[in-house]
Amino acid sequence: MSVFEDFKAMFEQVLEFMQYQHAGYEIKALHKVGYSKLHRKKTGKAPRQAAIAHLRNPTTLESYTLIEIDLSDYAEKKPLSTLLFKYDCLDEARSRVDAILSALVAKSLSWPRDYLKANKIRSKYINHPTGFNANTSKSDTELIDRWTTVTINTFSKIDKQN
């Protein structure tokens, strides 16, 4: 399975466990920023992509967004966690994604912590489980289950942020 298939499997488990509403899932190509070429993969120069998953708490109507970046061309040299951010309004969360992805490219494929803080975006970073490798096509149900557990735990942490 690809990293996005694993990400989607994790996302679906989170939805089921937390009983949140599915509010959207898309895969977007990263855009060129300045002179950076990191919006393209090293191999074949294909566009680098991000998977974006939106969830909504049906009780509070708060919105959560998960973003996963495909770094499969980096052969374990550049780990990048999954980003989780929270907004009160789903439309506002959706409108922030492109700016976050552009800031990511500008930061050499590192999460733009300063940008997130400056824009008062409540966010957390979810490490991939030990043994997760975006370069393999093997899907391990146990790894996806561990990724789901860590993600669910991170939701409670972001809810405690002011």
C-alpha cells in the first residue's frame, strides 16, 4: 500500500472510533514556492502530493484536519510527522490548507511551526509508528492500528490547547 492508502485507513479508523463526521478527503499537489524545487519529487520530477482529511465533531461542530505528505522519494532520510490542526469552522480550516502547504515547501519540507503559531492555528504533530516506512508497499495492519491509537491520543491533547 502507498503512504496515502495507509493514511486513509488510519483516518477511517479514527472516524469510526471517535464517531466524528467525515468532512472531506483529497489529495493535492504541492505548489512551487520561490526557487524551491521541493514541490516535486526527486525521482521522475512528479509533483509531490499531500493527503488532506477533514473531520468534524458532530456534538461541538469543531473541525479537525489531518495532513500527510508523500516523502517516499527520501528513503527514510527525512521523516515528517502527520499534522493535525483544529478550527472551530470547517470552511476556515479548508481555507488554511493551501497556505500551510506553501509554508511547508518554503521551510524545506518541515512543518512551518512559526507560521502556525503566528496565525494562531492550534496544531499537533503525530509521529509515525516505529517501523512505518513510506517507501515500502507492504501494509501492516498492526502499524496502522498503532498510528490510529497515537492519532486518537493526539486529538485529546489538541483539545486541551487554548
